Amino acid sequence: MYIATISPTTTMPAVLFSLMLLGALCSLGQAMSREERHRLRNQVVEMFDHAYQNYMDHAYPADELMPLTCRGRVRGLEPSRGDVDDALGKFSLTLIDTLDTLVLLNKTTEFEAAVRRVLSDVRLDNDIVVSVFETNIRVLGGLLGGHSMAVMLKEGGQHMQWYQDELLHMAKDLGFRLLPAFNTSSGLPYPRVNLKFGVRGPETRTGTETDTCTACAGTIILEFAALSRFTGEPVFEAHARRALDFLWEKRQRNSNLVGTTINIHSGEWVRRDSGVGAGIDSYYEYLLKAYILLGDDVFLQRFNIHYASIMKYISQPPLLLDVHIHKPLLPARTWMDSLLAFFPGLQVLKGDIRPAIETHEMLYQVTKKHNFLPEAFTTDFRVHWAQHPLRPEFAESTYFLYKATGDPYYLEAGRTILDNLNRFARVPCGFAAMKDVRTGSHEDRMDSFFLAEMFKYLFLLFADAEDLPFDVEDYVFTTEAHLLPLSLSTGPHSSSIPSNRTSKEELDDSNFDWTCPNTRLLFPDPAYPRNLREPIRSAVDKSCPRPAPYREPGMGHPPLRAQDFMANNPEHLELLRRMGVSLIHLKDGRVQLVQHATQAVSAVAAEDGVRFMQDMMELSSQQQKEQLPPRAIQIVSHPFFGRVVLTAGPAQFGIDLSKSSTGLRGFATVAEPYSGCSEITNAEYVRGHIALLQRGQCMFAEKARHIQKAGAIGGIVIDDNEGSSSDTAPLFQMAGDGRSTDDITMPLLFLFHKEGNILLEALKEYREVEVLLSDKARDRATIFKGVEVEEDCLTEATTPTSFEPIGQLQMSTLKVDELAPEQVTPSQQEVSPVEQDTSPAEEVTPPEEEASPAEDVGPPEEEATEADLARPKEERDSEDREEPQGDTDSSSQSVDELLADWREDLEAFQQMEKDEL
């Protein structure tokens, strides 16, 4: 089976495709035997021993092992790695992080020895600055998990009989050392703290920070609440609740999403992109798990409100794409980071299995394609950031899905993880992170979470219940996979802990399931997950080649060619249906083609569908090679006088504007019919003008021929996909119709809906709108040479504004007050293919005013109608202006409002392009 994702900007598929060749014809795997599971279980233990023993032999008491050089990583002695080193506090991080893993893997003797080492060797009062977030989840969580295991073993009567809560005393000491970070007006913690001196000042890099990530502030409650309930000290839980309350209050109230980075003093969102990956991930995780551990309904209420918004805006199964919190229908990026791999496991806890299966399958295919999950990968599953620091999130979700479904498919996924670790990451002194998954090169690091999490989940995946020293159902896993007992829900805690509880008015009870699902009984039928995976599964190694089917004589070629396909043609859609190809309209306006061979009307039709999808990919690849630079549409009439420039897509036919030194200048008018797919009925008004057309219903070349026959000197096609924008979509270029287009002798340009709306609003408000079509924006001196321009406009227009291209997906769409050719000339480099890395963009900063912070991004709240524009200009002149018709809002925005909203959007996108994961 094939899946192809098509940008809405193409009548034929062009810029962005993702191909997944399904193994639907492959034989289904057999259930894994008990002996094989035990072999893999034992292999997990052997791999853990290899990693742990090398840490103890070559690195301890250092925080982490450097497996390539077989030595410990000591902060200050090795070259700084920046913020990554903030996890290191000279407190034998890996040993503490591994304590409860030793117990789970039945290494009780080693656990007892490790606890004695921690008690005798580890100091928590070092004069060193550490990350509050990392220290909480790794060290405090590790101490609490170790304490839980020690108590459990002691109660068993055979081990740890000498234990007197020493690990808990250390945890309490560490908790008090972290508390100074919470001394802010908002209750959100500073991102760093000095273990010895607290929040001292700039010399220790503490107390001066203003921003923290949402996950950093929202991933405290499990450890701090457990510490309070273990010790009877309510102060820890109180501070963690206060931070969560503040984040909840600062959520975007319309979308119910949170941003990635927040100002710890003002509560303003610094980064307004929202997803389920880096920067936010464990905030959502801890809301649900806090309800599980503590039994407080407020956490479940908040989680469910967030979750409903995640599934509405971010989830595009099988993808999870970041959006903007103020305009959540607008994607914020075209790639995903590997930390979101935890989310299917969280969905299992929520009880929402279907999207968990779909997203996990997508992640599994990326893993099989690259051996590991790259730190970031694009929507067509290419590498965006090539590193892989042996993250455990995919293994975590694999375990939870196996628990939920009982499907042996997930045992095979676990086998793949094991095999890849041994084949590509194993080195003589442990396991080394991947520096580049494409080349297999290593990095000299083995993070503590590898021992804390990876081997727990893999062991649990293959182990039987009798292999475990305790019942894991009695515990909740923290984000670092440390084990906290559910009995804490009845432990001592202050009933006076304040909490801004969710008001009942905000709740939709239909969204809430007030009990946690029993993962043992959810889906006993393995066919259920298999049926969900089949539309997504990808045999990227082409291990199941398809033989060419027998075609009866006279059957000829496939009934539909890729270059002829139009997504809005009913005949084409019916042909696709017969070939087993269906269309899925994604939330960002793209169209995804999915081919199921089993849904075709015959074997021959199924093979036609396969060829059609292959042709789509070849066509897309060819068109990317023929990529043309963007063009410019400049409004030169009153009151704009060349100050408004709209980015336009070129056509692969007609006059090439790059070969014209002056471009094409003329007045714009709306053609009738607006689609331009039949003879133009208002030819007397189109003649000598630049005709405006709506995309759809026929080929672009056909539109061009009709307006050219009517006497138009040029054409502008406006996208019919409401809300589309050159800021959020790849550059669009209009293809021909497969025939010779030498007869088209005028230029044709394409505007997305948002830019086209600006032009239509200008035409509606000012009636006479003159535009200049060119390969680049022209300066005003050239446009108005010999023409006197109103003084106020001239003064405003000569105020320069520097403006650089905004990354790969968009160039400057609107340039105000400055039209110097050398600053606005589009280039091929600015519109590089989507799989290439992006570069941060310069901010728009007018000299006489500061650039405002990034604001809402997305289509205008009120879209202008085009109903009364598709008529002759004189007819419209004779009538009073009517209110917009159709499905748009009744109050259209003025041109000034559109421009202001557009400029705000540009600044927001520039900020997002600057942000790093």
C-alpha cells in the first residue's frame, strides 16, 4: 500500500510527498514462542549488565560513562556541551538513576551494594549549578524509586533488613536544595539552581533567567508529591501544585493548549508553538499520572481538556504536528522530534488505543528506515536532526501497547530495538549514542536515562509475571521510569494545599472517563491493532516485492495518469476508488492519497493503483528538480503606491517574468466565470486587464487560454483553499496540462488564499487596483519614474525596513515601506525543498519602532468573500457595497486590518523560525 501526502497548492502532486510501500501482501508474522520471549528477556539482562558494569568499572563515581574512551564524564574536566551538562551535578547520576532498574531485573545483591555506595559516596551539597528539571526527574526520582524498592524488599523479609530510610533522607535533603528555585512571583521554578547556595546570582548562572520550558515547570508534581507523602512535609507538593496551577491558568483559553516556553515572572508565552514533543511532553504526562498516583480529580479534568485539544489540533494520525496556540489550525513546523514517541504510551493510559497504534506504527517505520528514531524527522520521514542519544520513549510506548493489546507484533518491535542496539550502538565499553543515524557514527556519551528507562521497558516487554519481583500494577512510572507506589494516594499530606480547581463550567463531561483502563483486558483481539496498522505500515526495505499481475489483452495503460490527476474532479476520484486509492484531507489543507490493494475492484485495478502512486512520486521528484523561484505581485495604485508586495507562485508555461526588466503592469479585474474553466463572459472588462481567477475545476493552462482569448494581458489564480498562505505552505508552481503550452503568451501567477484575499479586498474597497507582475519587487523610484506621488505616501514609503526571507517554506510575503531590489529579490536558495534544514530568519524591525513580539499566526479571523467580486467592474460600481456572502463572517476586514494582521503573522513566523527544539 502507498501513502502520498500532497500539498494543497498543487493540482498535480508537487512539493511534499511521503511514500510508504505497505507490506500488505507479506505473510503475517506468527506469535512469538515462550522460549523466544525468554531468550530476548535474557538478552535484555545481558545488555544491561554490559552497560552497567562498564559504568561501574570505567566511570563511577562520575555522573556518566563515556563509552568510546572508556572513562567517566566529570563536569568541568571535559569540554562543555552547554545545557546538556546541567544534568551533571557530581552526584554519581547514573548510579542513582539505575537503582530501581536493578531491582526490577532481579539484581537484588547489586542493588544493595549500589545503595551502600550511594549512601557512602554521594554528596548533594556540591557548589555546582544543575537543571532543576533534570535533577528532579533523575536524582530525586531515582532516590525515591530506590527508597520504594528498598522498603518493598525489606518488607519481604530477605533483603535490605538494615535499611532505615537513608535514601529518603537524601531525597528530602535534595528536595530542600531545589526549593529556592521556586522563589518566584508566579511559582514557576527557575530553570537552574546551585546545590550549595541556591539561587545566588549571575556568577552561578542562577536567578537571572527569565524563561523556562513548560515541561521543565510542569514535571515536578510526581516526585515532589511523593516526597511530601513519604516524609509528611507538605511544602514540596504545595510548590509543585502551585506551578501546575499557574501553567493551567496561562493556557490559551480558546485552544486550551500551552506554549513551549514561558516567562517565569510575567507568565507570557515566549514560544507559542505547541505540540506533544520536546518542551511540553511530560507536562501532559504528569497531569494524567498525578491523577493516577494522587487520586485528585482536578488533574484528570485538566488533562482531558488538554487532550481533547491535542486530538483536535495536533493529532493528524499518524502524525503529531506542532501548531500555534492562538491559531491552532496553522501548523508551526513540518517536522517532529523523537521525544513525542512517549505519547502513544500515554494514550494507552488514557484508554485511547486507536491513535496510539497509528502513531506508534509510524514511529516504528521511521525506526526501521533509519535503525533509530532521529532526534527530529520530517513529515515525509526524512532526517531533520540526525542524532539519537539512545532515547527510550519508543520502547516505552511499545511496552504499553503490548500490555494493552497482547499483540505479538509489539514483541517483534521490541526485538528490532534490541537488534539495532546491539548491531549499531554496542561498543566494548557500553553503548554509544548515535551521532548520525544515516552514517552510523557514534558520540562519546551514554546518558543515565538509558539504564534508567530503556532496560526497564524492554525487560517488562519480554518478561512473564513470575519473572518480576513485584507487581508493577501497584506502581506508576515517572517520566524517568522510576517507580512510585500507588499507595501514596492514601499517604499523609496537607488537606490545605491550595489548588485552582477547574470550574465545572469549563468541563465537557462527555470527554471524561473517570477510571483508568485495565490494560490487561482492553483489546484481547490481536486483529484490532493489525487492522489499524495496515494503512500505515511501510516495508521501506522493499522486502515484499510485488509481481506484475496478468493484464488481459486490450486492457491498455492505467486509466489515470498522475500528471492528469485533479483532486476536485469527481471522475478522477471514482477512478481512484476503483484502484483502491482514497483521499484524506488533512487539517492543514494538504491532501493525502492512501492506496489499499485489498480495496481495489480487481487485482489489475490494484496494480494500476500501485503504478499511479509510483507515478505520483516520480512526478513530484521531477517537479522539485524543476523548481522555479517565486514571483512578486506589487500593488502600485493609490493608496499603496508599491508598498505592498505579495509572494506569488510561478507557472511552468507562459511568459517568463525573470526575462523581463520591467514586468507586466495593468489593472486587475475578476473574470467571469471566476473559475476560468469556460469561455469568459465578461470579455469586454477583461480585455487589456490582468484577470483574477479562482483555482479549481480545470487545469491551469486551460484557465490561461480562456482569459488570453478574452484579451487579458495576464492572469492571477487565487487558491480556493481557505486560509492557505505562503507562510505555511511550500512554494507553489503551476504545471501545464501535459500538452504543448507554447500558445500561452502571457504570464500567469498564483496567490494563496490569504494573499489573494488582500488583493480582492483592495479591489473591493478601491475599485481601481493596478498591479505589477514581476520576478522581484521594484523600488518606487523605478515604478513611479516621472510620476508625482502624494507627499504623505511618499514620505511613508521612503522609510526603509530591512526584511530577510523567512526560512525554506516561505519568503517575505509582504514587504511594507521598503522595496530595494537587492533586499527583496527572491532566489532559488530561498525556496529550497522542504526536506532541507531551515535557517533562522532575521526579525522585521522598522528603524523607528521596536519589533513587536510574535503574535497570533494564521489566517485572518474574518475572511473576505469573493461572491460580489466575480462580476463586471461597472456593475459593481453601480451598486452600493454589499456585505460578504457565503460561509465567511459577515464583517469583512479592511485592507489595513488585513495588512496589520499579516504583518503580525510574519513576525510570529520569524520568531518560530528562530526557535530551536
